[in-house]
Amino acid sequence: MFELVPLSDVYRDAVEHLLDRVFGADRHARTAYRLREGVDAVPELSFAAVEQGTLVGSIQCWPVALAGDDGVTYPMILVGPVAVSPERQNVGIGRALMGRAIARAGEAPLMLIGDLDYYAQFGFDASRTGGWRLPGPFARERLLARGAAPDRPGMVGPHR
């Protein structure tokens, strides 16, 4: 059985190793990483799943904002990466990590880049993201949001 702990309770190298295993060592070239450049993960929304002293999952959340074409800045939280050790997938670790982060985020608008088939169970959809732009290539159908995310056109980027 796993337990959820603050991400700061586990070694950073262990998290990086898990992310490399799950997403590949070339993961830093992805557009989602550009959304996080120059900002730190939100500690109270970032968690690790630990099983018998071993890291088996992690979730990180980041401050981002939509710079609206209307001139208004809309702060949001970028959820991800969500990573679960390949040996421990499909046992509820990812769902538990998402549930904890969402519960702690409260009413904050959340966004992510991911599969609708999976993230719809957490209330994410693409209904408000059609006018959003990102600093790199992405599949529009994978740009998802939940909560009070703005339904406005604009550019998403790190929020300092």
C-alpha cells in the first residue's frame, strides 16, 4: 500500500529518475516544460506516492497564467507531470495523486496537457481552451482545463 507525502519529503534525484523512466530523458523538450520555465512547483500542490520507502509516483503543479488577448492576466495552475512507476500503474496511484492535488487546489483554475479519456474523470475538458496558445507545439485536443479556467483567447506561460 502506498502513502501520499509532500513532494519535498523525497529526494529530487528520485523524482527526476522516475520522470525519466515514465516520460523519457528527452521530456524537457516538450511544450509543457516551457510553461514551467523560471518558476518553482507549488509545494502545497505537489505530492509523492511512496510504497515501503520507494517512490512510486509523483505529481507537480506549477503557477501559470493566460495572458488574455483582452489585456487581462488570468492566473492558473498547470497540473503535471503526473508520473507512476511502470510496475505500479493501474492500481490507483495516479488517481490518488490527482485527487489530492485537486482537493488542495480548491477553486483554483487548473489546466494540463493530457488525454481527455483519462482526465475527464477529474472534471477536465477542452471546452474553454480552444483559443489558448502555447509556446510550442501541442495537440489542441489534449489542452484541458477545469474549474474557473478562463474561456478567453490568449497565450499561456509561466506566472512569476
